[in-house]
Amino acid sequence: KIAEEIASLQEWIKTQPHFSSIRQDTQFLRLFYRGCNYNSDITKSKLDLFYSVRANLPAWFDDWDPKLENVKRVLDAGVYLPLRGFDKDGRYVILVRQRLADPATMTTDDCYKAFLMLFAIALEGNLQAYTRGYVLISDQEGVTTSHAMMMTPGVMKKHTVVFQDAYPMENKILINNSRLFMLNMPSMIEKFFNMFLSYLDEQYKTMIKILPKGDYEALKEELGEEILPAEYGGKNGTVDEIKDFWKEELNKHPEFLKKQTTYRTDESVRPGKPKTSSDLFGSCSIM
């Protein structure tokens, strides 16, 4: 049944003139279809959104080159670290340390571009992440208002459309298994966090768990120590080792990264009206 649905999706894609440059391989479409809870209509509209955001947000989705100075800066800082292996429930874990995003030398666009490059490499062929779910550990230690100010309403809107609306996360198992752990949140950041919450769908709000400041035991209990870096009480190497691993990994795959930037809709041939950046992200997308 699934094989038939995928074949029919592939046929449908061929009838869409603006889809000539999107991924159509069976493995990718199977994972996408599963993420859309095996619903063809949701899969079609999500595919459209998934690739039209790529066409309309060049600051995040163009020039995926790990040697670019602005990208290298984010990778060298180790703001985003996908952890090697899986947690005790088989989920894929990514550690984010916002304090390392230096507002003086990095833009929000640089940060998102570097993250999306890492995410693309980490998830390619990673069937387990797509089926067992994701965990994001957001370590807020040392985050200041100047870090929080990087997340303007315009950036929040883009974030929500790209990660919440366009990613295939409708599958109930994925939703129930996935978590966002907020760690070491300074009290002055709470109002920014509440603004962030206001952008989320209810199903995403249920994934969030705020842990007491410095409570790595709770993190170990939730995820197991095998997946966590030494600095977080675990046995999975140091954060510097993990950072160096990913810098090497990205530099090993320049052609793959370049190829990802070609997957997008061609709005000039979309039937009807082309989708623009303000259609997708609203008028504050210029912020």
C-alpha cells in the first residue's frame, strides 16, 4: 500500500511544473509520507511548503559552503551539536548552546544556515531519527538579552514556518516521543521564552520540558548518560570532540551540501500565483 502511495506521489510531482527541482527519491518520500501520518493530501501540501520556503529564504538556504567565513564562525563556536548515537529511547538528540552565538560577530541568518546544513547531513538516511523522534536540549546558561534580541518577531515567524509548518511532523508517534528540554534558563529570558511559546501549535507546546537550573541528573534520567557529553554528566566524549567531528563531517560532503541548495520550487512556473516571501513569512519578514 505504501509503495503504491509513493509511486502515485511521484507521478503527481511530475505533473507539477514548479516541482521539477525537488527530491523525488523513494526513501525521502517514504520518510516524508510517514512524517505526514500517511496522509497523501497533507504530504502534498507539506512538500509544497517545504520546498517553497527554500525558494523564498535564500539567507538560510543558499550558499551551503562550510568554508564560508560566516558559517565557519558558527561551526567553530559549536552553537549546534547533533550528539553521536541515540538516547535510551532511541531518539536523535541535538544540543544547542545559545550563549555561543555571538551577536557582535554572527547574524541570526548565519546561525540558521549553519544549523540547517548540520541538520541536513545528520538526518540524511537517518531512518531512526525520522521514526523514533528528536530531542533538542536548549542550554540557556549565559544567555543575555542581546542573544534574545536576535530572535525578532520576523525571525520567529520564519522559524515557525520552516520548522513547525514545513517539516513533516504530523505523525503522532513522532510528536509523542519528541522533546525540547530547556536547561539553565535565566529569569530575564522567561518573557522572551513566553513570546516564543505564543508562536507554537499546542502539539509542540506539549513537547517542552523546563528543567531546574544545573539539574543534569534530570537530563541523565530522561536521556541516559551514554548520549550526553562529559560536560553534561555523560559518556559521549567532550563537546569539543563532538564539535570537531561535525566540522570534519561537513567539510567531507561539500557536493552533498551544494546539491541540497538546488532542491526548491520554481515559483516562476507555479500554476496560478507564485508564492512570495511575504505570503509565507508575513510582512515582518524584512526584519
